Amino acid sequence: MITFNFIDSKNIHSIIPFLQLLHSNISEETLKERLSAMVKQNYQCIGIYDDKELIGICGIWTLIKYYVGKHIELDNVIVLPKYQSSGIGTKLMNYIDNYSKEIGCVGNELNCYVHNEEGNKFWEKEGYKKIGYHFQKKFLT
């Protein structure tokens, strides 16, 4: 049975194998450090479970921005390949939409990589609209 539950911040490092699927270039140590800091800054993560097995994750930030108001920003939505295209993503979005409304949000936002054509199709099917570009400038450390 598929269920959705918030992952306790004490167990946040359990999501690292999922993050490494998308970000294999980031070390486990760096991911641990960043996750620990993120939890202190309002980051939460919803776990997708098949019985007790973690099969996917969806990070969320509850934010207020002047152009949209209070909203949830989804971050690194990952479902193991063998569970993809089975309707879990739509169920997860319903879960998040309901949670978002319960806490007084006016909507949800997310970023999706340009090259992720399947992801872009999924988000559009779920009612998300492309409204801009996400730019990044990195500094060497």
C-alpha cells in the first residue's frame, strides 16, 4: 500500500540515496551537511512509502514571496524508476495540494530542469504553468 508521510528531521539523511540519483556529483558528506542546514531553514521532506519501504521523496519549502504569497515550493521530487508511471506522482500531488491548502497556501511552485522532458510533461499534466526561467551563477570556493 502506497502512503505519504513527512520524514522526521532526525531521519532526514535517509533521503540521500534518492538525492544521489539526481546529483551524483555531490558527495554524501556534502549532502549531509546541506540537509542538516536546510532543515534548520524550514525544509521538510515527504516520503513515499510502499508499505515501510521508502520509494520516493518530495522536498518542500513553505515560503512567502511578494508575487505569489504563501506557497509551497517543491524540491527534488524523485520516485524510484520501477514505481514511475503508476499514478503515484498524481497521488503525491493531491496529497501536497491538500496539505498546502490546509496550511493556508495560495498555490505551489517548483523548478524543473529544461532537459527533463518527461518531468515537464508531468508538471503540465498536473496543472503547473511555465512562468519563467531559473538562472544560476556559481562562485568557485
